[in-house]
Amino acid sequence: MRKITFYECLMEAARWPYLIEGFDRMLGCSLSPEKLAARAPLDTMIDNATGKLDYDLSMFIAFVYDIVWTRLPLDLRDMENGPTEDIAIPLREWEKANSRRTQSRL
């Protein structure tokens, strides 16, 4: 069986609208195609200028790493082409956001 790279995992996850909608709902992001298409051009420009879209995307990458990639069986993961250390910062942000969300539920 062929192993999957983290990039392939990420691209496959991005094709699942329900996964993106769940991510948006958990963190208050706006990455689902419907939300992106419904945004006014001014809102899009503001998000680009403030880095919100970049932040949301980096959080999605960390989300996919934590929720999807780490739960794949080891024999399916191509670790030679897995995530690099570049994911460390978004992953720390994801962990902080996820712990805040969990604490607010208690």
C-alpha cells in the first residue's frame, strides 16, 4: 500500500466541506467556500492586510496535523515527506486555541 505525504493529507482534507465547516465552527474562522464567496471585497482586503486569512490557513494546517495526520496508522504515513518544523508555530497556536475551547466547555 502506498504511503501518504502530509501535503496529500492536507489537500485531501481541504476537499471535505464538512471538515472545513467543523473547523470554522470550532475556531470562528471563515475558510469554507461558502463563507469565502459571501465575503464583501472590502472584508477580504482587510483580512489580507491584517493577516487573518494567513492565520486561519495556518490554524487549518495545524488542525489537519492534529486531527487527521496524527491519527493515521503509522504504516500509511510517509514520514520522509511529512510535516516539517514549519508546522511548530501553528501547532502551538492550535493547541492554545483548542485548550481555550475545551476550558470554556467545562
